[in-house]
Amino acid sequence: SASGKAPDYSFGELKDMGFSIVIYPGHLIEIAAKSMIDFLVHLKTNGSAEGFENRMISFKEFTDIVGLPSFSALEKRYKL
């Protein structure tokens, strides 16, 4: 792969080898790190996040991903 020593097989090749699931944890971390660095460079260069919004998810999308609505419902239910 681009990030390590393992060959970069296609999904078809992996399926032919008997794999039914493939995960890319290293790639995900590397992509996240690159995005963070790109944002910090943008912030330093431009002085604000303006112009970077198209590379960001909305706050609602983020809270949905992490399950905040479910936690909020539990807080209301148990009056936490």
C-alpha cells in the first residue's frame, strides 16, 4: 500500500484470495492527519477557516456520527 509494506491489492483480488471484509485503519489515520495538517497550514496562511468549509462536515453531521442525539435522548429519559 502507499502507506506501508503490504501490497495494494484491489477489492477483487482480495475477494479472490478469500477475504470477505477489508479495513483500512492505517489509511484512515493517515488521511485524518493529512487533513489536520492541511487545515493548520490553511489557518496559518489565511488567518481563519474561511475557504476550508467544503472539506469539513457540518456540526450536525459530526454529532450524528458520534451518536449525540442518542445520548441526548438518554439524558432526557434519565434526567441526567
